Amino acid sequence: MSKVVVHNNLTLDGVMQAPGGPEPEENPFAAVLNNRQKYVASTTLEEPLSWRNSTLLRGDAAEAVATLKGQPGKDLVVLGSGELVQSLMRHNLVDEFVLLIHPLVLGSGRRLFTDGGAFAALRLVDSKTTTTGVVIATYEPAESRVGNTT
């Protein structure tokens, strides 16, 4: 069984994307991502997708992810996509959050954890701080540790 791991960049006030949309730039990880299998949750895209090794999830994204999660294989990593993460949280499908928390306050923009979104009690399992002040915090749902005394 695979785990669902959410990776996201946030500001101190929880903004994951500033108003006006993402600013694309050359990414040194593009080659790695291009060679990995990707599952795309979209209500507007159609196949064939322009990204190499990409499969469009059909129907309800949470149901499709639940099916993938039940299969053997590598962990399913969610990059960005606050709306998808909220849906996965509502269905208790997220096993781990890896949040890169940047020392900025934007005040507005799309937030990962929205007002009225799914409730989440999280347990910190690892943290590091970079020399630039970015906190890399790894959380898992607190209820996944019930009965574990470590």
C-alpha cells in the first residue's frame, strides 16, 4: 500500500500561492519529474496530456487517489494543489505533510488550509531549519499514531 505525501511551500500566514498565479521558472528538478509517473487531477484537461509519463485521473479525484493508494508501489506525492489536498484531507487520504514554511507574510493569496476546510490534527514527526530561515516540517495525522507510545 502506498502513502499519500503532500509537499508544499507556504508562507508564515499559510499562503501557498500569491494572488496573480504562479510564476513559472526553470526548475532544476524538472528532469527528475519528467521521468516519473505523474497522475493529474483536473476537471478541465483532456488526454493526451502534454507532460511526459502523465495519466489523467478520471472521475472523482479522491476516489481515484484512494484506488492508487491501495495498490503496491511508490508513495504518491502531491505537489501544490490546495484544492486537491483539501479533498484528500476530507477523505482521510493524506498520510504525511512535508511543509516548507518560508519566513514571509503575504497577507493574501491562496491558502493550503482554508477557512471552512477539512479539520486536521497533525503531529510533528521531523523538522529542520535552513540557513535562510525556511522551516521544513514533516507532519502526519495525529490519529494515525493512536495507540503508539513512541
